[in-house]
Amino acid sequence: MIFIFDLDLTIWETYDRYNNQIWAKQFIPPYLIERNVITNDVGSKCVLKHGIKEYLKYLRNENYEIGFVSNGRSYGIPDEYQPSLCLLKLFDIYKYFNGIKLLRYRDYNKTEAIKNMNSVVFYDDNINVLNDLHNCNNVIPVDAKLINNWTELIGKKYD
């Protein structure tokens, strides 16, 4: 079984200083990290979803392959400065991803990247992507918007 995650609105939520939702790719350094919240130079915040770190750790301890597929790439910025990759590292969760790591620009088709893989559980917040994947026998699409606490998934078996 391969577990693949979207990033924005799945692993974290990001807000500007007025509490409007934004994308992680809009973050600019420098960053300040306090537990499960990263604040950037202009007061925007990235909040790690409750229990996601524990869930990722559990999956790695169970020797599952873990990856991410996201449209959260900032155009024209090298990987070492990509906000989403920086956030994964600052939250100390990048180390859990031992599988596919696709950070692409906004028009990338996530369904195409996943549909031919074997035995995938894919977590995403985008209902259109999830609906597309419902037609794939090898993929279990899971709506990340329905998960309030990722630790509740620890021990869950997917068939």
C-alpha cells in the first residue's frame, strides 16, 4: 500500500495576517516556527493539521511508502526555496516521505500521476480530483476535509 498526500488543505492550512485562506506557495521567508505553526515575514501563518505528524510517523514505522503530489509549486523558484518544501522540512515531516515527491505548478494533473500506481490511498481536499480517482480500481481516494484529527486513522486498514 502506498499513501500519497496533497499538501495545502490536507497536511496544513495557510492564512494571511487577516485570516484569509492562502496557499503555502505564497509564503516568503524568513520563517518563525512555534510548535505546529509557522509564521512568515508578513504575518501569514501555516498551521499543521492536528495529528498529521503522528500519522506520518506511524505509517513509516509500519514500513509503508509515503509520498506527496501537490500543485503547490511556486513558478520559477528552485526546489531549495520552494515554500511548500521548506514548510515540510521546518515542520520536521519531510523525512517521513520515502516515496513519490511531486511538487508541480497549478495546472498539473494529479490524477494522471496517481491512476497507474498500484494500491494507493490518496488524501486530498479537491472533490474533482477525488471524483476522478473513484473510477480507478487501484486507488482509494480519501477526502481530507473530513479528517479532524489524523491520529484517528492510526491502525486503520484499507482494503
